[in-house]
Amino acid sequence: MDYEILKPLLISLVLGFAIGMQRTLTYLHTPETVFAGSRTFALIALGGFISGWLQSFVPGFVLVSTAIFALHIGLSYYMKVQKRQKQGMTTQITAIITFFLGLMIWYDLENYAIFIGVIVIILLEIKPKLLKFESHISASDINAVVLLLAMSFIILPILPDEMIGPYNLFNPYKTWLMAVIIAGISFVGYIAIKIFGQKHGVFLTGAAGGLISSTAVTISLAKMFQKRYELINNYAGGMAIAWTFMYLRVLFEAFIINPEFSLRLAPAYLGATITGLLFSYYLHKNSDSTSIDLDNSNISKNPLQLSEAIKFGILFGIIYGAIAFVQTRYGNIGIYFVSFFSGISDVDAITLSLSQLAKDGKIDEFASIIGIVIASVTNACIKLGIAYWIGGIKLGWRMTQFMILTLIAMGIGLFIEYI
């Protein structure tokens, strides 16, 4: 007897048993009868394994056994629909996959089979969360996803990747690519807010809102605060986590465009991120439990709109061209000048522009880093002014403490990188 066959055989049994256990536990507290449990799924995986084994002795056996098994699954689904008036074939599809996993293990693909098996279990386990997710998605959200796909795979490929226009300052492909990147990142935050925002309160809202616009979070939360001093840690914490995610977002955007360049930014922006998270955690631990209504705030507006994509694309194109223009005439001072004015309204466009220009070798990396830092600091100062203006002195002072700590951490990171 070849004992080497025992290891893959046991892997087949364990994998099938694990999938079957998930199915059993899913229906454990429901009146519905499960189609197949742990033992049955273990046997299904074993059946796939044996089919591959017998293929070595009986050519075509895999095709026959697969056809017989598929017929059995089809009959079971027919009985489920006709006799019990039940819809859905998740368990039947899972059984078919389990059969093929056993077959994969026989053909020495156990690593892939285990990986796929884990994915199957995860997909089966997250059904309640998926149902909750789907309940928050509207027709406009579906249209937004279709728009993102069209932006990415229809419009983007046909745009020329070359400099055009006056002084060759405009690149249609790169401009639209940046619009797609920002739209995608913002949409993730938008979906997170729709699912978690009202239930989990200010802090999670700030985190998800920071993926869209930390400035919008600041304005909305400052308006909601209305000098409710007993909740100052709640609203300041929501702002703090949003501002923290702005630092993380900048680093992520730089990584997408220029991974090597993002490593130079990492000490400064990870330092600011970690400090911001610690400060936000402190506020969270000393806050009251509350929730907020986002229905009328700018945070919860779908960022995936054609007008928004075009607006950002134009902004990126202007900044990208302006930097290239002023750098040739005024050197790095011109870059810092553009970065300052860009940071008043937005950090994303200047981050992507400088990362791309550094990647193309058109400007120095150090100048790009300083430009991004200037834009980030400017944007933080603008948000701090909003906190003072709308939320009052106490809220503004709490955010001043946050800003001082994070900027010190950013400065230390820059010092470490260029010491």
C-alpha cells in the first residue's frame, strides 16, 4: 500500500468536512432541513479524490463520475423546488465545488484547493452581511458602479497617453486615470457610510468619511456639534479619525502611482497616521455613546457621478500642467506655491500630480515630498479654521491639539527620512 496517498486523502476529507460543517451550522437553528451535512460533504470531496485516482486505471472515469454526480445534484434541487417549494441552490453549487476540490487534491493541487476551500467557507459565512449590504444599495448606487466600470474599461483605454495642448501640459490618459482612482476610493468610503454610519456613530462615520472628504466630515460634524460640550470628545473624535485617514489616503494614492516614491513619504505620513489613531482612540475611550444622522450631510452623497469625475479630472489636469509650467520658470518655489493653493481645497489632486511628475522624472523627489506636505498642512489649517468658525473655540482647541501632535510626528518622520 502506498502510504503517501493518505495525506492528500485526509486533506480531502478535512476540507469537505469543514465546508459541510459550515452548512450544518447555518441551518442548525432553523426549521429548514439541510441538503447535506459534514459527513456528506466529506464524502463528496472523497468522491472527487477517488474519481481522479480511478482515472489512472479507467480512462474517462472522471467525466462519467462528474456527470453522475451533477445529475444527482440536479435531482436534489428539483426535489427541493417541487416538494418543499424552496428556492436557492447555494448548497448544491457548494457540493459541486467540493467534488472538484477533491479532484484537484488528487492532481497535486492541494494548496490551490485549500485556498479555494477557505474562500468558499468565507463566502458562505458572510451571507447575513451580504444581505445587509444589499439592503443599503439603491438603483443609483448600481448605476454609479456601472459608471465606474465604464470610466475604467471603456473611456480610459481610448484616451491618448501623451502630452497635448498649449505647451504640451495636458495628458488625457493620466488625467482620467486619476479621476477613476479618486472616484473608486471615494466610493468605498461612501458605501461604508451607508452600511455602518448611522448605527455605529461618529467615529466610524469619520473613518469612512475620511475616505471621501475629511473637509466634508469637518463641516458636517461641526454643524452637528452645536456647542454640545458633553459630546465634544465624540465629535472631535469623528473629525480626528477623518483627518487621520486623510494622511493615510495621501500615502495610499502616492503608492498607487509611484510605490518607490511612497516609501519616502511613509515615515512622515505613517507617523502622523499612528499619532492620529492614538489621539482618536483616546477621545473614543472618553466619549459617550451616540449616533448621527447623515441623510442631509455632504458626507453621504454618492461621489461616483460623472460631473464629479469630470470636475476632479479638470482639477488634476490644471494642477499637473501648472506644476510643470511653473517648475520650468520658477523652480521648486513654483511647485510649493501651487501646492499651497491646491491644499486650500483639495489634497488628492496635488498628491497624484506630484507623485506622477516624480515618477516621470520631471521634478525632484524631495520637492515633490515637500509639495505634498505643504498641501497637507494647508488643508489641515483650513479644516482647523472650519472647526473654530462653525464648532466654536472648545471644539477648535481640541482639534488644535490633534493637529499639533500629528504635525510633530510628520516632522519627525521627515527628519528621520532625510537625516
